[in-house]
Amino acid sequence: MPRPCALSVPSSLILSVHGPSIQDGPCGEALEPGCAAVQPPASSGLSPRPYRVEPLQGWHLPLLDDPAFLQLQPLLQRSLLLALPDRLLTALRRRQPLTSQALVALQSLPGGQQRIIGLIVCRRLNRSGSSWQVEHLRLPIRRADPTAPGRLEVSSALLREAIHRARSAASWFATASSIDRDRLALLREQGFQPQRTDQLWRWRPAAAAVTAPLPAGLQLLRLHRGTAALLWHLEQATCPAQLRQLLDRSIEDLLDQSGNRGWMLVDAARNEAVAAVRWLADRPDGGLRVELSVHPLWQHLLGGPCERLLQAFAGGGSPLWLTSEVGDRARHQWLLGLAAEPQHEEVLMARSVWRRQGASPARLRVARLEAVLEQFQPRRRPLPTPLRGVPLR
């Protein structure tokens, strides 16, 4: 019987699954993990495809010269630099790597040259590795070779390989523009289902903003290890039960995802966080992706108190990117009042991963031991079986 493997999976609901996602690359047209070549079985009689999917390596960086990949160069360089330390930590602590993981689709040209025809960047959303997110899925803008593999084919191969490689993942998240029908169709084809639709906003903090005083009884506190539990309880209250189960987050996961960068408003009388903002990711096109959470019973804080939160986080620096769920008129009107710029709508997609678990060596040994011990168990006399046609007395 198949069952989900053990694993680690941010607006309020897109939660920590927010960040630059796969809607930021163009999309047009089953890999086994670790396979170098993307090709059908030898018995199929089909010729092997002229590309392979493999993990990002240092010599791939010069090949990522297409405009679709240039913005991701700092992220990819950081991922390569941290790959070795993460592998050492994984060996010592038996934990999944913390950094983003990238795969490339590499095409071999007739002259022996190599060309990258696709890139996917994923990261896990919790320490156990049960929840993962697709951050970027990009294909080159330039299509000089008409014989290159189809864009949908390459995108599907990259996504399938990423899912297969994350052996401990039980759930996956991705976001896509609501008007990108090709990308949405690709995600549905791979088992992703829409969870919610959000409006993305870009807000520039004012250079000389006047901060209003906080309501009586509220304190402005910075996110750190001592206050992380307050934020975790707030996000548990703002997240629907289905997503909360898929995200599978702990207090430590929130600290990892936010990099200890965040602020919250705390009701001092109840020692309860009622609103918070925390970092999710750096945008390749500039600015910071953040998550703003407001307790359902404290929606009246959408105004001066929440603006105070954003001002404390931004510090008059980079623009902030945040979301409001489509249909949330209160947050929509508040963001318009802040002179935030509405961007595109994006759809949060999620899927569960089910894998058939083979019998482990430990279980096989236990089964053999139970069979041996069974011979020494006290046996009960079996009940007599009535003969057919003979009535019981």
C-alpha cells in the first residue's frame, strides 16, 4: 500500500512558499534520479533525446548567458559555494541541505559544444525535508536552433527530475502567474492543484515617513529565537488546516526560512503575536519578498499599526513585495492607500508525493526473528471444524 514518505513545506497563506517562483520564466513546450541522459528505454526502439538533466556545476555558469538566466547568477553562485558545507552538515546531522538546489537541462550540439536549454531551482521548506518549493523554472529566451527539444518537454523533464531527487519530500509547492496558461497546465500535468490566488504588490517605503503611535497594549518586537514561538502560533492561526498540514513547519523552520529577519506586534497582556512581517526571499529584479500575517481577530490593525511593521522591516531601504488574497477587500484597499503598486496575480499550487516503500533490511530481520520465536509460543488447541453435511449437536 503506497504511503507518503517522511519529509519537510510563505501574504499569509502563500506563506513561506512565497518567493520568486516558476512564473518568472518563459514556458512553452521520467527521469530517474541520478540518470545523466534523458532517454527512453533501449527496448522502445526510439533514439535517445539529445539532452540530459544533471545537477548544476561550476562549469555550467558560463553557459548560463541567456537573458532568462542572468538574474539568477548570484543565487546560483551562492548555491554552489554552500553545496560542500551543506553536504558535510548533512553527513554529520543527517539533515537535508539548507541551500537551493539547481538542475540544468544540457543539450549536446553536433560540434561537441554544450548548451543549457533549461534550469530549475528548488529548495526545501523545513528541516525534515518533507516540504519543497519550486523557486524558478526558466527556459532560454533565445531560440536560435529550431531543432532544439520542445519547451514543454524540457520543463516537464526538469520538474519530474527535481521531484524524484527529493526522496524525503511528501509535498511540493509552486506559484505561477494566473495568465500563464502553459505553466499552469504543466503544473497540473505533474499533479499540482490550485490552493489560492493572490494579488502581488510592490511597496516603496517613504523616505521620511511619519510613524503613528501603536495602540495601547501592543509592543513592537524583533523576530529572534526567543520570540519565534509567538510568530509560529500566529501563522498557525492564519493558515488553513490543509495547507498547514502540507507545510509541516516547526518553530525552527520559521527561523530558517526568515533568516531571523522579521518584526511582530505582540499583545503584552496575553503574550500573543497579533501581526507580523518576515523575510521570505530576495527578488532577482530588486526588493525583498515578505509575508505579512494578521490574526483573524485583529484585522482592524490593517492601517497605521501594520504600516509601522512594514516601516520597521524596510528601514527606508529596499522595496517590499507582499500579497493579498484575491477577494480580501480590506487588505486590497489598505495597500492602495499605502500607494503600493499592484502587479500580476499568481496561483499557489501544491501536490502530495506518494511513494511505494520497499521492505527495509531491518524489517526483514525482525520478521525472520518473529518467525523463529513463534515456534516457542504457547499454542492453543484449534477449534474443531464441522464436517460438511453432519449437523452439529
